[in-house]
Amino acid sequence: DQQVKQNSPSLSVQEGRISILNCDYTNSMFDYFLWYKKYPAEGPTFLISISSIKDKNEDGRFTVFLNKSAKHLSLHIVPSQPGDSAVYFCAATSRSNDYKLSFGAGTTVTVRA
Amino acid sequence: DGGITQSPKYLFRKEGQNVTLSCEQNLNHDAMYWYRQDPGQGLRLIYYSQIVNDFQKGDIAEGYSVSREKKESFPLTVTSAQKNPTAFYLCASRQGAIAEAFFGQGTRLTVV
């Protein structure tokens, strides 16, 4: 039973425009959400996170929005750059679950010049 | 500098053989994790350890074994009982109440 879902397997965006990645979750016990970026044959690198007590967290070009009532979060990247082309994973966890990460299937972002 | 080191980067195994993947961290993290990635899927948890000499099964532990004799080391053995071992294996570590886990560069295991 997949508790974290990324329903868009791929996203193509023009350089300089906004990339919006979406993620849905089913487990209401999750209290922390993370986004990871991954290049082929490499390990994921942490990008940005948000606690369930917040609805927005911003770090440079990256902003994560959380809508708890809808069990939905999104990652905005603006402006998109060629180096942003990668797979992005949404993950969720909770202190009560030993901070084990539950991952979505990932969204492949391609930034076009 | 601090980080997580996985070795080897590529590993080939014959069917019926056990193989051990190495994971070493110098971040002084208490918790360590093993995940598996298959094409088109997210990462799935195999085993995790919150402290030395203790570990717990994750969602897909069958056919795998681990040990945690030292804080910095968390090796994963893929046994012959694992029916579909070809995958990309990722080790991660985390500390305390900080939810962010840091990952190694991964090991690509191929059964030939």
C-alpha cells in the first residue's frame, strides 16, 4: 500500500519558467515531509522539507507548500534551470515511526533551453 | 569531510551466491537505513538500525540480512533467498530528532 504518491511521472518545463511538482499522501500520522533530488546512478540529495505545523517553507528558488486537509504538498522551483533536470522524490515520515521515510515513485523533470 | 560511503559502486553476482554491500558513515549518526530502488519506483526500506547492536526489518526484508556492530558501519547482505536482487541499493543515515536522512552514492547490484 503506497502511502506517498507522485502521480506525474514526468514534467517538461522551459528554462526560466516555474516547475510545479505534486505529491499526495494517505497517512495522517505523517508529520514531516521532504523533497529529494536524484541524478542517475547517484544517491538522492536532500532539497527542502516542511513540518506539518507549517504550510509553506522557502529556500532560495525552492518553495514547498503543504495542504494538510487535502493531504497534498507541492514543490515549486522558480526559475527553472538546466541543472534542475533530475528525478525528484517526495518523502514523508513521522517521529512515531522512527523517522522511516516513505517515498513516492518520483517525477522526472526536464528543463528545456 | 563527513559523509556516507558505499562500496563497491557496481557489483555483479552469480545466481545462488550471497553478496555483502558496504556502508560506512563518519557523521556520527545513530540511525542508519538501507533502501532499494527499482526502475519507475520510489525507494523501499529494507532494514534500519536506530542504535548499535539493534536493527529492525523494513517493508521488504525477505532475502536480506544486516548487522550493526559499530556505529559507523551497517553492511547489507543480499542472500540467495532474495528472488529479484538486481537493483540500486542506497544506504542512509540520520541523527536524533532531525528527520532529514543523508544518502550514500549507491551500489548497483546485477545478478548474472
